[in-house]
Amino acid sequence: MNARPADDPFDLGFDADDDFATPSMAPAADPWADLGSPVGSIAPQAADPFAADPFAPDPFAAAGSHGGERDPFADFPPARPNDEPEYPRMAASPAYNPVHDMIAGAEASLGEAPVPRITINVFCARTDTAELVERASADRRLSRASTVVRAGGLAAAVEHYQNQPTPSLVIVESLDPAPQMIALLDRLAEVCDPGTKVMVIGSANDIALYRELMRRGVSEYLVPPLQPLQIIRAIGGLYADPSQPFLGRQIAFVGARGGSGASTIAHNIAWTISERMQAGTVLVDYDLAFGTAGLNFNHDPLQGVMDALGQPDRLDPVLMDRMMARCTDRLSLFAAPATLDSDYDISSDAYEEVTQKIRAAAPFVVLDLPHGWNSWTRKMLIASDDLVIVATPDLASLRNAKNMVDLVRQARPNDNPPRLVLNQVGLPGRPEIPAKDFGDALGVAPSMIIGFDAKTFGQAANNGQMIIESAPRSKAAADIESLAQLISRREPPAPKKTSSLSGLFRKK
């Protein structure tokens, strides 16, 4: 090597010939030279600090090996050759999981699809599980499915299907150790028809067991403690349509009596969600004879919701876009014909099919339901992700709202109670029921109390505008925006910050 002058200003204190020397020339062994080699092949001071301890017991070593312990899955029967591949999914844990809560919150902001018309057989090993499944089967999301609950667990399922065809979904509970559970599931697989899905409820929260079950073709594995919604969402996940990216949240507005202002509130909430929360929204006016959505948005479309209800099987995204009126960039309107030329004798299935297809078009679908009572309005109320009852503070509204709340609570035991909006509060000269007494009688506190303001609402209706457009500084506008945030579970985006110097460079 060549010596450098002592006053060299570029001398960094090292010599390239020394630092990049070959092993034979290096003064000491390279600690990374043998990285990955077996422990013990290099000097102790150069050993990989992250390597396994050679004297630590191997938890998956065969029984009787040096320092090893017995493999808990050594006695599992071999996997079938046509098993499904292993998926990196974990079983549900009863402990607090912030990631799970975050995902659940994101799913809650969208709608939940009902389970299709399938047959579900459940074999429970415990009475608690049987009661849990019974509660889940009464949920609105499983209203189409036919659920049969039997006792005996996994062993009873294997015995039952020796001479019986298997349904679309079989849910079995097993309290057996892992090797016995795997052996019984293999016997169940031998008698299962093609296309049958199997969900297992077990007692061991073990990722290795979960992976083994997935590898053998089990569709889902759940571990107690469980809630009805966990079972419902697990079943719904098995039959989710992969071609449908999401299902919009269905929000239904209904008046406790005629003239309560439910349609006006629904239209304003739909506009606010789309423009203030900047979320795609579809407003559906189902009051076919007397709907006012077209008037309130100053639109007179040639086609509307009646055309969709007349041909629900032909309704596709292209035809749907042609039938909807575009109110803003984010708000679309399915207007009602609002004529008396027809009797509007439409089946409940048509309403249900059209609504399901509309929900695939936007994150939020607002339904403006008429005050009249029939089978399809009842189904829409029960099937909605959010239900808003608009009432005025009088005795007739109290009675009708009480009947609606009781019906919905009985039909939706696993959902939040409906929201109550008290409208037209403070009408001069009218005796009113206090808001607190009104809420106490229903068992539901009012989500919003909107004062009587005939001038603001009347001017907006006559101009074909929303309240926030015509009177942005009014109290009614602030109330509607607060209610829209509460229903949509979203906050309006922060306004863009502008520099104080931007005006200096603006062209004049």
C-alpha cells in the first residue's frame, strides 16, 4: 500500500486495501461472511445473533428427540390430495383487537348484504351456542335463509349425513381435541355434497389449527365468545359477491304521520351527504303518486323509479344511469312520476330487487318512503341499515312512532334502534308534547330537534333549492348538516388552505 502525506485534507482515516481485503488478507474474521451457515460453524463471537439457540427445545420436534417436545399435530390424519391452499388468515380472538375494530368500523360505514336463499344446518355441542344461533337466525340479514339447529355437535353431523344430502352450509361445533376434530371433519368431508360449505366453531384459539382447517377445505373457523353479528357476518362473507366492490348504506326516511316533513328532511340529508361530506349518493323517491323530490330539486326527468320497478330484471348499471337524473356531480335522483294515471300495483319483490341494484351504484342510498303502510314499506324499514323516523310533537305522531319503534326493535334485535327527528317544533298556537317526554315514551332520545321555520323551508321549496343552499347561515341548515354527519358517520373534508400571498399573484 502507498503511504499518504500527514497533511492530506482528504484523508478519511481508512485504507480501501484494508477494508475490502479478501478473507485471507483481513486481520480478523468477517462476522457476516458465514451468515446463514449452521450455528457452530463459525467462531462464537462471529455467530449470527439472531440464530436459534442450538440447545433450546424445538416445539415441533418429534417426541423423543434431543431436548424436543411432542408435536401437537403429529397425529393429524394426512391431508387429502385435493385440499385447498393455505390462506394467511387468523381466527377471531376474544381479546381486544384494534385492527379488527378499525375494519368493523369501516364496514359499518357501508351497507350489509342479506344472505341469499340458502339452507343452513347447525349442529351445536352447547346450549349457549344453540341460543346464539337462534338469535342470529332471527336477524334481518338471514331472513332469506332457512336455518335448522340440532344438538350433538360435529359427531352428530357426521352421523346425520351418512344417508342425507348436505345443505348449502353446515355449521358444526366441536369441543374435542384437535386430532379428533380433524379426524371427524375428514369423515364429514367424505359425505358432503359438492358445493357445501362447512363452518367450524371450536374452543382452541390456535393459528396452527386454523391453518390446518383451511388447508382441509373448511370455509371458516370461529372461537367463542361470539355474538350474533359475528356469526351473521361470517356467513355473509362466505356468500359475498366478489364482482360487487361494495354495497351502499341504505338509509330510509319515513314520517310518523302525513305532513311531518320526512321527505323534505330526506332530500336535504341526501344533498348534504353528497355535497358537504363529498360522498356519492342516490336519492330514491318511492312515493310514486305524490313524491316531491323532482320539485325540490327542480328536475322533471322523463324516466324515473317507476320505469325501474316495471322491469327490475333488466335493470343494469347502463340502464340505471340512463334512468337517474343527475342533480350534482355526486347526487343522483330516482324521481317518482307523481301522477295518478296508474294504480301502482307493484310487488314487494320488485321493490326489493330494484333497491338492491341501486345500492351497488353509490356508497349511500337514501329512500324517501311514503307514509302509507303495506308489505313492501315494512320490508324496506326492516332491511335498511339506518332508519330515521320524522315526527311532529303531537299525540298522533307519538302513537304512530311508538308502533314503528316497537316493530323495528322486534324485527331487528341486533341493530341499533331507529333515529328520531322531531320536526316543526315551536309552531305558534299549537300545544306540543315536550321533546323529553316524547323520547321517554318511545325509549329513543331525539337525534335532532328542528324548529318551525316556515319562511326558510318555504323559500327553499319554492326555489327548488336545499336549505343549506338558500339559507346557509340559518339554524335549520346547521341542524341538517349535523344530522347528515351523524347518519353518514363522516366529517366534512377540511377546507383547503390558501396562502396570504396568493392574491398578489392573481391575474387582474
